[in-house]
Amino acid sequence: MDARVIKRLEEIVGRENVLTSIENKITYSYDATPSLASLPEAIVIPRTTEDISQILKLANEENFGVVPRGSGTGLSGGAVPLPNTIILLMNRWRKIIEIDTENLTALVEPGVITAQLHQEVERKGLFYPPDPGSMTISTIGGNVAENAGGLRGLKYGVTKNYVLGLEVVLPTGEILNIGGKNVKDVAGYNLKDVLIGSEGTLAVFTKILLKLIPKPQSSRTMLAFFDSIKTAGKTVSDIIANHITPATLEFLDNVTIKCVEDYAHLGLPTNVGALLLIEVDGHPAQVDEEARKIEEICRKNNATDLKVANSETEAMNLKTARRSAFAALARVKPTTILEDATVPRSFVPEMVEKIQEIANKYQIIIGNFGHAGDGNLHPTALTDERDKEEMKRVEQAFEEIFDFALKLGGTITGEHGVGLAKRRFLEKQYNEAGIEFMRKIKRALDPNGVLNPGKIFDLINPRCEGRLPLSREEIEKYKDLWV
Amino acid sequence: MDARVIKRLEEIVGRENVLTSIENKITYSYDATPSLASLPEAIVIPRTTEDISQILKLANEENFGVVPRGSGTGLSGGAVPLPNTIILLMNRWRKIIEIDTENLTALVEPGVITAQLHQEVERKGLFYPPDPGSMTISTIGGNVAENAGGLRGLKYGVTKNYVLGLEVVLPTGEILNIGGKNVKDVAGYNLKDVLIGSEGTLAVFTKILLKLIPKPQSSRTMLAFFDSIKTAGKTVSDIIANHITPATLEFLDNVTIKCVEDYAHLGLPTNVGALLLIEVDGHPAQVDEEARKIEEICRKNNATDLKVANSETEAMNLKTARRSAFAALARVKPTTILEDATVPRSFVPEMVEKIQEIANKYQIIIGNFGHAGDGNLHPTALTDERDKEEMKRVEQAFEEIFDFALKLGGTITGEHGVGLAKRRFLEKQYNEAGIEFMRKIKRALDPNGVLNPGKIFDLINPRCEGRLPLSREEIEKYKDLWV
């Protein structure tokens, strides 16, 4: 990038807010997605909405890309810069501007940490349900950009169900306010929901107005163990068929249970086929009744053991089994590829079985866990990106996994987005009319393709065509330059 | 319209499915919106998705507009044809294709009547919450096109919260499937939610996949009477502040109560300032507790009377007061203009007071009722469209009402859409960047502007510019031609 352009960026945000050292470039060359990295031209820290507007106008003038970034916990490479882009670092926008206890809303800046918002609103007896796996690090802005899900999706929905309003900067620099504290608003097209989940390609969020709900009065957490995934899956179906909607209904397969026990020493039995983490919440009488029914259903499906938490601490311990699944799996081998193939709930047992079959076929290790209640699975390949031959098998396996999910009416991504990692699969899910619909929206709003170029799909004239992102390995080379 | 084009339409759908008699044209010249009407060139009844695709391709070729229509219950003129358009009549697409009790979904054709779907799913112990005022006549397709709300919006949300998937025909004739039975799906842009609430301007729906939930186990209905709107409003705030989320929380002002009593003879006291219809639902213990708390809150706020339903029949009777509000008001004068200005819940008392002040200022009758729980009001002017001078005052009054709603952070439309009736107000709610965002989406998807032209906003080159729709009065003249 031309020194002149860097200078103009410095004029907009102040010199101290444009980082160009190689250390900084390396730090922001990747996100939580394995095997993808590329150096940005600079890291720019905007101070105001107006700053962002000017940066985007400059990007259109000077022909460079802008990659918005929160905490970089994304798992599809959405915050990985491509060549000729700058990182727009939003994680210092950390203010909770207002919690309105009358209208049950929270107005926040995009850099607020998800778990911090949970704490703040719960202190007022309110509740913000979306709880993505990375919630202790992830930002609300990132959650909105990816339409993040989480463990409570089955009962409470995902991020988009809680966004009431947005202040955004559009790719060409215009500032726009959408929505507000109204529960109902049908004035014009639903611009808000076009931007939610657009993975940083259509707008930069500068303020986010969230819907809150009253905090559930009580909850009960249970852990049930089963001989096989099949009986665990049958249990899930029976719970739903009994018209119980648990707040959380998660599963871990045997591979994952073993890794978790090895990592966290929770006293889990390692010889079981699967475990279910179940949490019901609401009115105490309802919780009692539902918990009793669930116990009955678990027993009927031959649960080998059932632990019910009798206190908040015990509940936290039971949840640790699930919350530490990713970290536990990630310890086993150098590279952890966590995916989010999702199927209609009734197909969960079939899908889980198929994933194991595919893992065996390609002789790779895939741990499986996820949101059984909403069909959102997290098949996780444990591998080593330096082993090119194994990596190839991993890729083939995931291709088959996605194909099978689509065959069952599923989706290639339930939570993580398409980003760079799943671009080539999107065309399996949508026909040409669908992809072209998306391209039309992108081209109409971002004619020069400056916002997060190269993500989700290729435009006909992609900004960065030909130059693929570097591998993590290639990036390592730059470390020699690191003091 | 050229006889040649009519002939080509007949070739697509069969001669019996193209109606061109003056009787038919008059029948389809208006919807439920007062004072707006215009004759279509023809009424076309498609038999298949492929038919619709071909009709839209022909429209692009031959340069005419296509206005999708369900039951025509819309209140913003969305189904009123403009000159050089045909009506695409979808109300014969009435099949409930599947109710999936495992994944809790219903797949329906767009012409299914909302209340009929309610009955069918409730028979299976399931629940489809959206319940717009016109639900006994309105179609699901129309509900999706308008993102219809209803009485249960506060607790259960609106139509868009229950649409999981769509089969649509795009304006240029391509057929597209979006979404599916997955609770979570973030593959690519959220095309589904762009189309929901797009008022027939971006797509024709041919199949709709809806999310269902378990039917609430029990419910309790109450009617509380207050001296003034202010104390009723305070009661609403107190209920929410006590972290109770009623399924229904509706109000009627004195004008409306009098009309309802006069119409339905329910034994309502006509000397009260306002009534609240409150329904809580869920687990019986929760319902008991919440009902008790609400009674307490009503008493504390000096409710003059409180009726609690002791049976399903009694509950239906209490609900009749609210459900018949529109019909009761409509009897008073020849023209009833029902609007849907919406404000954040905490501003409901202020807004209601202002509406009365405005009504007095312009010396018109405005009955007021609506969804107090979600801030969605229905100020309803009782007037006579033949009285031009009064109609002018009505218009001025509504302009002030919308201005005040926007000042409070509200919206010009909570449920009814923009259509033709509120086009000129949309620019008060969105800045130029917002309107241009909408236009860009429209132009990108519908370059020739064939789908429901002239609705929501003007394109730079609107198809029908210059020719305003006829008044209902002008349409009456055509009746002489009617045999």
C-alpha cells in the first residue's frame, strides 16, 4: 500500500491509530480459523462513526479493501485479511451505552464482549440469550456480523432474533440508522436483517440496539449418559415430541467425552457412547415438571447414568463438560478444524452416524459434539496441517459431510458463516439464482467491493482475484522478522 | 393491455384462468384500504410455480406490472393494482402440504387462510402464534408479504419470526428455494428476511415453511377497566417491569369501547377511560402466579373493574371486545381509516394522549385501540371520504400523528406496511441513504420494475408515473357497466 494512502489514513484517525509494524501485521493476519492467514497492509483503529465513513470513502477512492474485526474468534476466516486490505479494528468500542429496563433493550457499541453484556443485564434481572461458544472473548459486533448462535438457540433463537436496531456505515461511507425500540416495525424493506449475518461485507456496525427478555426465574441442569449416539438421539426426539423445549440440549460423542475427561478431569465415564447436557428453565413449577419428564424419558431410553445438578455450582460443573469440548479436542493434535454442518433435528442420529462412517472411511479422527436440540453439529477434525496428505483426506471428508447434510435438507453452516473457508460449498446449497441474488445485493451496495472483499462468494470481478490467502505456515516465515 | 398479451397470458395459464370482465376488474380494483382503487388489466390465476415464472418473464418482455394478491385484507393498498398491471391471484393455493410433528414445522401454500392453519396445527397440540386482526380471511402468503403482526406479538413475535423457508419466484422469473427445517442457517446473505415484508415487490411466494411451537398448556384471560388511558398505560408498564410477558396485552380507549358496546352488546361499562385485555399463557402454575400478580397490579393502579374468565367461552367473550373493535368502529361512519403508528412501549400513554389532542385540534373522531404491550397503536379515524374538507383534516391529523411517533423513536407502520398509503411518510423515517438502500435492492432484483410497481417508494423511473390510482368514488362509476 502506497505510503500516501497510509498518510491519509493517519490524517483521518490520528497517527497513533494506524499500525503498520510487521508484529502488528502478523498479529492480525489470522483469526480462529485454522490454515488461513494473510498480512494486512495496516491495522486502523477508528475513534468515531465519522472516522469509519471517511475510511470507507477513501477505500473507494484509493481502491483498497477494509476488513472489520472484533476479537477475531470467527471460524470461517471472515476476519482474515486478503491482500490489499486493511484491518478495521473495532474491539475498543466497548461501551454499554444504555440498558433500558422499561422497554427491555440494551444499546451497545460493537466491541462489547458478549459475556460482559450477559453479566450487566443479568444484574438487572434481564437476559440476553445468545451465547456463542466464544462468548467470553467474542464481541457483539462480531456476533451480529456472523449472526452467532450458541447453546440456547433451540428455545431462544440466535443473534438476529435480538437485534432491534443498528447504526451502520455503508460500504460507500453513508451513515444509516435502522430500526429502534419498537417491537413491530415494517416500514420499507427489512434492511436490518440483510446486514445481520452479512459477515462484514455490507456494513460496519457502530451501534447495536438489542432486545432483552426477563431472566428466567429458575433452571435445572442435567447430564445423561447413553450407550450410543442413537439412543441419545432418540431421547432428544422424545423430549421434543413431549412438547418440552429445553433452553439447552447438547451432545458429546465418545471421542469428545474422552478428550474432555483427559483435559478437565470431571469424572465423566469414558466408556459411554454419548452424553446429553440438558437444561430447562422458566417458572419453578414448569422446571420441576419438565425435569421430571426428561428424567423419565432418559430412563426409558436406557440412560446408563443421570446426574442432576442441585446447585448453581454443580450446574456449572456439568456445563463444563460441554463448554470445554472445543478446548479439549484442540489439545490432541496441532490443528483442530471445527465445522458446523446442520440438519433438521430429526436427522441428528443419522447425520452423526454418517460422520463417524466418513471419519472411518478417510481414517481421520473426528470428534463430534454440538447442539442436538437444533440439529447444529460440530464435527471436529483433529489433524496436523503440516501433514498435507492427511489434510487432503480431512478436506474430502468434510466435503462428504456437507454433501450429506444438504441431502438431508441441512445447511453447510449453522453458526460460523461462509467466510473464506466455505465459499466453495455455498454453491452446493444455493442454485445460480440464489448466488446471483446475493451478488446483486453486494454489487448494488458495494460497487467497488471494498468491504471485506473475497468473503462468502466471488464477485464476477473480485478485488483480489488470483491471490489466495497465505497458509499459516507461510505466515510463520514472517516471524523471523519479528523482533 | 394489448389483446396479444392477454392471449399470451391465456396460453400460459389456460383461458379459464384469465379474467377480464369489468365485474372482475372492479372486484379486484381495491383491497381493504379506504379511498384507493384502480382497475387491473386482467386477473390471472396461476396453477403452478412454473406458470408464475412464465408470467413474470412475459411481464419483463411486454412491459406490464404484476400485483400478487391473497385475500386483499391489507390496509396500506399493497394489493391495489396501478394502471398497466395484472392481478396475480394466489388465493386458490390453499394446500397445507405437511405438518412435521418431529421438527415442528408446517409447509403450506401461500393461499392457506391463517386461522385455518391455527386450527390444523392446534389439533396436533402445536401452535402458530401470528394472529393478525384479519386472520379469519387473510392468507399466509399475504401475512409473509406484509410481515403481519397481531395480538400475540409481545410474547411470540411476528410472522418473520416463524418463517423458516420459502420457495419463491423472483421478478425476472427465476425459481429459488431459501432456508429449510434447520433452526440455524447462516449460509450466505439472509435472503429470506429481505423478502419477508417486501409487500409483493421482490418475489412471489409459492411455498412457505413455517416454524411451529408446542401449544401453551393453559392460559388466563382478563379484562380490566380504568378511569383513564394514563392509568391503563401505567398498568402496562408495571406488568412489564414485574418481568411478566403476557401473550396479549391490548387496550381500547373510550371512543372504541362505546362503539364496541353499541355493536356487540357485551355489557361493557361505557363510562370508563380505557380497558385492557390481558392474556397470560404457559405452565398452569406460572399462569396462576402471573394472573394473580396482574390482578394486584391492576388494583394498585385503581382499576375500576376486573373480569377474569373462568372458562374458554368466557375468555372468548372477553376477547370479543378487542376482536370486534375494527368492525364496531367501521359502522359509525362511511369511511374508516385504520392506522398503525407504533412507539416504544414506554411511550404508549404519551402517544395516546397526543393522538386525542390531535383529534380535538382537527375536530375529527379518532377511536384508539391496539397492542399496548408492544407499542403498536391503531388510531382509527371515522370519517366520510365524500367530505373532502374533513378528509383533508384527517390527513393532516395523521401526518401529525406519524411525526409525533417518529419523534418518540417510533415507526410509521408497525404491521400494515407502506404500500401506496404511506409512501410519502417513509422518507420521514429513513434518510436518503436508507431509501436509496431500498431502491438499490429493488433495482438489482427487478430491473424493469414489474413486481407490484409503485409500492413502498418511487423508483427513479417508476413504471406508472404520473397516473395516480383512481378514488373509490371514481371506481363506482364503472358500476354502471356492471350488468
